[in-house]
Amino acid sequence: METAAAILVQALFASSDELRRQLNMAVDPTTTNPQAAATFLKPWYQAVLMMVKSAEHFDQSATSHPAGF
């Protein structure tokens, strides 16, 4: 699940000019500071991880109930 969440966050930022702009504003692009980037991305990762876990839970509960319920 953690890998899926990280990949989804990467995809979000890769596909959105606005999100990349926000990341560049939060982390000085002239320096290499992975800690600053990680700090900025942590809430995004946590939110996506919760969505992935919720979707997995939903999938598991759907298979434990008969059709139509």
C-alpha cells in the first residue's frame, strides 16, 4: 500500500503544473534538499495512503457480502 501511495503522489505531481509550482515554491529548486521536499510531500502521501487503505478495505468488505448488499 505504501508503494502505491508513493507512486500516486508522484503521478499527481508529474501531471499537474500547479502542484509542481507549489512544490518548487516550498522547496528552493536551486538546492538539493530532499528533507524539505519530504516535509512538503508528507501530508499528500498520508492522504493518498488513507485513500488506498480505504479502497482496499472497501474491496475486501465487498467480497465478504453477497451480491446486492
